[in-house]
Amino acid sequence: MVAHLLENQYNEQLAVHGLTVAQSKVLFLLVENGPLSQVELQQYLYIKGSTMTGIIDSLLMKDLVKKADSEVDKRSKIITINEKGRKLDQNLWDNLNGKEYELIEGFSEEEVALFMKWLRRMKNNLLKQKEGAK
């Protein structure tokens, strides 16, 4: 229920900027890692190639990223965030950081640290299950 409510709030905030959660994740990954291939982005997000193509096409139409042929492999496309995308990403994080502070209000530092540890463990368990299913 918490995940659902949180996702709804994030979606409302992103909608103001005309973005989806997936599109915002791509912007974040490009800011954090620099230019990435479409395949690398797809692997980071655990999504299919066709879904990744749609996300990239949307970001290109909004003029938030650039797409170019890889110098190493011409079949591979390299995605780079541009200045407009970088500014939007920063704006999103400024807004979302405020939301995170609201979420942990009333929790001690120890409780937050323990919660984060549990979330990381849950993520690892989910990734193990996913790998085991392949």
C-alpha cells in the first residue's frame, strides 16, 4: 500500500513535467553514469528492448537526451543527457528529496538505517529470485 501511494505521488509530481517514472529513471542514470548505450539502460532498468526504445523516443521528442551511433559498434546507440535534461533531473531531485524527508518524519536515525538495510536485503532477494527464474 505504501509503495502504491508513494508511486501515485511521484507520478503526480512527474506529470507536472510531462514525465513518467521510467523516463525520470533514465535521466537519473545518465546523470549518474554519463552516456550509456540503450542496452545498458535497459539492463539497469530490467526492461525489454522495445520498452526502452519507447522511453528513449519520448525523451528525444522532449529534447532531454541525444542519441548517436557508438564509435565502437555502429549497431549500438549511445544515449547522452543534454543540459535541458540535466536541469530537469536536478529539479525533480530537489522536489523528491523534500518528499523523502516527509516520509521519514518521526523516525530515529537508527530506525531509518535499519529500514534501509532491510530494503537493500529485500532488493537482493528479489534479484536472486529473478535470476533463479531464468
